Amino acid sequence: QTYTKTNPKTGEPYTGRTSGTGTPFQNVAKRDSNHAMNKKGFLPAKLDKSSTNKDAIRGREQQLIEKNGGAKSKGGTSGNAINGISPKNKKKAKYMEEAKNEFGN
């Protein structure tokens, strides 16, 4: 699953991914229960997408980081400090293609 969290003071969106054996909503709630961004004022996580295709989920997380302004490490404005997928990752194109095929842009 992919999820988003928003900081109401800064407007920054944060994107993450998780998995588990519960329902998509349960998996996101479990991940969110001790999330580091909670202490930084981010609201509870909201489910974005769910899939059994882990490559598509990995790509979707990166799609959202880019859509929401990019990672701070690259001069971006999202709540994410780093990209979900390193630009040096040899599988990045595959992850992004899987996400596009499953979820669109």
C-alpha cells in the first residue's frame, strides 16, 4: 500500500509505503501508529493505493513524491527527506513502469 500524510502547518505532503497481512486500511493504520512524521505534526496517514505488485507500489511511492514537489535531498518541497527510489537504483525504470501500468500517472 501507499499512503500520504499532510502537515497542516506547512502544507507538506509526505508519502510512504507499507505492507502486511491485514486489510489495506489496517496495514496503513499499523504503520502510522508509530510513524516518525507524527512527532513533526503530520496528520494520520490516508491510504492511496493498494496492490499485490510490490514493484508497482515502489514506483507509486516515487510517483507521489515527485508529484508532491520532490524529495528535500534533491531540492524538493515534499515532506520526504529522500526519494523512495534512488536515482542510482538500476531497477528504477522497472518500478516506475510497473506503477504507470497499474495506476496510471
